[in-house]
Amino acid sequence: MSTLLVTGASGFIGSPLSAALGAEHEVIAMSRKRVDHPGVTYVSGDFGSFEDLGRLDHWKFDAVVHLGAVLGGATERDCMMVNGEGSRCLMRYLIDRGCSKFVMASSIGTVGNQSVEFRPDVLPIPDDHPCYDRDGYGFGKFIMEEVTKYYWRQNQDIDVINIRLSSVVPEEVPSRRPAGVRPLAIWSLGVITVMLLSDAIRAFSLAALAPRKAGVRIMNATAARAWAAVPTADILQNWWGEEVDLSYYRLPGNELRSAYSVDLIEEELGFSAESTLNYLENLRTT
């Protein structure tokens, strides 16, 4: 049985993830709001405060799943301080106490897709696509990813997986219907890059429990299929015209593929968003 720390443990993903992991492992759930699940120990606190982190001194952690963050729409300062500096505080505290496995919740927004000015270098967007963010949220997540690389350079035996997570929707009644051709707007790529909650929980669980592998990796986490009711190329061409190469989506079998590559997370963790793919297939056939 592993001892796992989950930050942001009262959140939309953090709460059910803590419950799922707590069924077989010792889970310490850190959040400013109470978490109450069997087998899960709640610790009140802010992951960016060394004073609050001191409340964790009792445990020796095998791994952390760091979900705590401010989300898109937060101020530029909060994006930098919470997602960047707060994550640095957490990693420094845990490394100093012997933790060597880190699963960090990054975002597909790291590339800068919030802006209508964003154009990807290549499609599908690779795991390590550069950050072209203009509003603070993506850059704050990019800072977090760079912090993990910084600490790996100091401690090259640590294992870090930065998960660039897609939009996540509830299981029972997804709040977003698969998209058709629509005008380009802020966060447009997030509208067609979606996973059901159960798949997000499984992605983080697999990452946390995978055998330790020294290094820092960035992994896109979404369904291999776009959250779309029409071919992906039709949607992207409507947004970007001939500014990007859409030839990948013209190949047989790729017509509905995601705008983001998911090869690495499939190869290393054996993860595919099965529930999401089944949901989309059922929509298509009914």
C-alpha cells in the first residue's frame, strides 16, 4: 500500500480521485475545504504555504498528485503565484522529505489556446508544444512545468509527469454536447478537447501508481477522438483556414481525431479515454 498526497482534494477531480485511491492506499487529502471519504485523511491547508505544509510532517509520501491550482479566468498574479510559486513550494517541501514521484496537473491551455490569435506549430499538437499563452493561465502552468524541470536538474532521480489535462465534464449528463462547425472564440480548442470525469480520474491514478521512472515528461491527457459531431478538419479549417496544415485529418481513419496527440500517455501509462470514446460512439450510433 502506498502513501499518497492529493492536493486540491476537495475539487471536481480531486474529491473522487481521493476516494478512488483511498480504497486501496493511504491517501492524505490537502485542501482548504473539508474532504470526507472512507480511508482518506483530511489535512486543511494551502500547498503554497510552508507553515501549512508542515502539517504533513507526520507522513512519508510515495507520490503526490498535485491538482491544487487557480483556473482559467484568474488574475495574472494568481496564475503566476499559485500555479507557479505555489507548486514550487510544494515540490521543495516534498523533495526535502524524500518524496520522489510527482504527478502535476498541467493543462492543454499551456500552449495558449485561450487566445483567438493562437496557431499551433503542428497538428496534432504534441505533448511538448511551446507555450504561446497571452493571458496568464497557460503561462502559470508553463512556469509549473519549468519548476519541475528545475528540480529534476537538482535531483535527477525524481519522477515527474506533467499531465496537460483537457476539459473535463461530468459523467452522468455532460455539460457540453459534441461541437459542430462554429466561430473561433476564446478557449475554442477546449470545446473540442474533452474527457469524461471517470477517464480523468483513471489518468491520474495510472500516473500516480506507475512504477517510478526518473525524468520529467509532459503528457497530453484527453480522448483520442475530438469532442465533435463533424470532422475535425472542418472545425479547424473554419477557424484557421490555410494557416495550419490539416493534412493529418485528411488521412483515412483520422477524420475525427483529437487536435492533441495522445501517443505518449497511451504508450507509457496504457491510458486511453475509454469511457469518453464509448460515449461518443454511442452518440454516433443512436
